[in-house]
Amino acid sequence: MDGCMWLEPLPHESSDDEFMAYYGTIVWESARWSWIKLSVRCLLTLFTLRVLWRRYYHHYFPLLHALEEIGIDAKFSRYAVIAGDPTYMILSDPRVAAVMVADLMSTPAYVCWSVLRVIQFNDLTAFSLGCLYSTRFVWQGYLVMRGVSYLTKRRRWEAKFAPIDPGMLGFVAFLYGGPLFTLIGNTSLIAIFHFTWGFFLPSALEMEAIEAISGMIAGALLMQLFPLCFSLALQKLATSRQRMHGSTAGTSHPTKNFPRCICSRRIFQTAHAIAPSTTVATSLNPQPPPNSTARNHQIDQLSHRSFNDVKNRFFFGLMRWHAPEPRHKIGGSLHALHQRHAEYRPMPLFSCRAADCFVLCYTTDNQLELQVRLSFIDCLDTRMDDPVLAIPTCTSKHRASYATCNCQPCSTFKPTTSTSICIHTPQSGSKWLV
């Protein structure tokens, strides 16, 4: 990329030391390279659609078929399913983030263009396009989060990190690539990047050129470090709050009163009856400590739509008028387990709440009576390599609309201890867990 800047003095009525600055750029890019980039992006789009279908949307059809054939309760005549956000499934495949980062780093000229657009205010359209393009830096954070998630699973560091809302990280990338770059580009903070422009540059070109890739690396490092620091800070804050609440109540944290394996399994053991019926599949809610009203209220909130990522909370807020939440709600046991024991998170740095779907159950008089929150089974690490924390899956096919996780025996699962639990899969093959 070549650039040129020239100065013109302002009209005579202005001060003699005031000038109008102009800057123009041109990108020297061959047609072959442009076609290669277009082909890679088209292939990435097709691959992403394949991931969406195979890892997420494909699994709605067994659920819909089971609701039609089996249902949840005989008194319900109609069901409506609110689909979740598949972002978690896309980010679970590191190849998507790796290609996006490679695409960004291979086009430093366009990144420079976006920076030039956000540091001016005369053309608001150009400013908006610059902010939008700069959000691509979010993939730097996603790729690092994916790599650190893999490292934390290998090193058993899950409890050190708190999950982050991917949508919130995208909003941070928008602020980073837009308003923050505007501030940097119009103040003396730009000297930070001036220092990097000389790296990898031959001494003969010091007064003629700059090396943009070093500045891109410096900008990418800031976006890569943010989610890690933010996740660690959130976990530290949550730990300090737990200690403060425990000292205020005069008791220790509930998980410290039991062995880890017993505590993690008891979360799934208590059946919570919403409507008395013999045809209702077992619904599981986590068991709160005795005499803990606050803890009971917190667990009840896990089945609400509001227990979600920022983007989903916004859209669910818009749905309140034509699809309000009923009084009876069940589900959210997977998230209760994640809160108690981070070891069961497949990707500890990513929040999987938005991937949940909600089943609305209507009676014969078209009254919404029950809401069932279902979590995707792939959001649970069954820890089969750990004999203490392993959660096996039975091979029986149960007549139910969704999977359950409890200590109830079946033809292929016989609990050996009072804390043994198992995932009971439905005959439809649905991968949704209540």
C-alpha cells in the first residue's frame, strides 16, 4: 500500500500556522490475490453453515418429532420451541476462528483504511464502515479464548476462569476498533503505534515508509489479552463475593461441606415436580442447601429466559408482549452444575447459556402453563476420563422428549452408590437435556 499526505494553508483570514491535511492511499493488489481471498471466504461461509447445521440446527428435528409423538404431559395440546443462539457451536470449532484471524492479518492495508476512517468525522458513512470493519478484531480474542480453553482443560485450570459472553466481546471489539481508535488517532496516544512502525523496516526506508504489520500485531495483542484478563477478573470477583456472603451468613461455602464428587452429583439428583402427572418426564432442578432462601431464588432464576447472554436478553425482552414467560418454569440444571464445578464446562472461557432452547407448553384452552429450558448435551463435559467425576450415558432408549440426568436405575444403568448418576437419552436421539 502506498500513501501520500499533503498540506494546504487555510484562507488568509485564518492563522498562518494552520493547514488542511489530506491523506490518500492506494492498495497494490493483484487480481489473482483478490480471487483467492474471495474463494477462501466463500468456502469459509459454506463450512460455517455446515457447522451450524451438523452441530446445532440438525438436532432440533428429533426434539420436534418427539414433542409431536410423545409430548411432555397429556394436558398439553400444543408446543412452541424458541431456538437459541448457535454462536457457541461455531466458536467450538477452532478452524473458523483460525481462518478469520489469518484473513485479517493477511490484509493489513484494509485495516489501515479502517483506522483512517474512524479517526475522521467529516464522513459519517466512512466512519461507520471503519467501526464495522474493525470489529473483525474480535476473532483475535475468540481464537485465544479457544486455545486457552484447551489449555485449561489439559491443566485442570477450569476454576480459574469465568465464562464470557461472546456477544459482549463483540461489542467490546466495536468500541475498541471505533471510539478507542478514534481517541488514539486524534491524541498523543498514537505515539504508541509510532514506535512499532519502525520494526522490521530496513534503515534505508526509515524516512520513506512504515511497517504496518507490526502495528497490527500490537493492536491484536490488546484484543487477545482483554478476554483473558477479563475472565480472570470475573472469577476473582465471584470468589470474593462467595467468601463475603459465606462470612456474612456465618457459614462456609456450600461446596466445602461435601466431597467434590458428591456435591457435583447431588445437583442433578432432586426431582422438582411442577405439575403432578405420571406422563411428565423427570424434571431436574439443583438442590439448594437447607434454609437458604437466597440460594433457592438463585437456582430458580436459572430456568428463566433472563439468565442468558446480552443479545438473547435483548430479543427476549422484545418477546415479552406476544410470548410472555409462564409462572411455572423448569430447567437450567446444567448451568447450576457449571456454577458449582467448572470442570464440567467443555470450553471454560465461553458462555454456553445462549445455546439453550425453550419449549413453551400450551393447554387445550391455549393457555401457556409451563416453560421447559433445555440445554445442549454437547455443552457438558462428562469427564469420562475421570473415574470420580465421570457422568456416563446409558444405552437404553427411553420414551421421553428430552434427555435427563439423575440417579434413577434403568435396564442398562444400575447405580452402585447413592451419588451415582447417569444421562438417560430419549429414543428419538434428541441431544437436549432438561
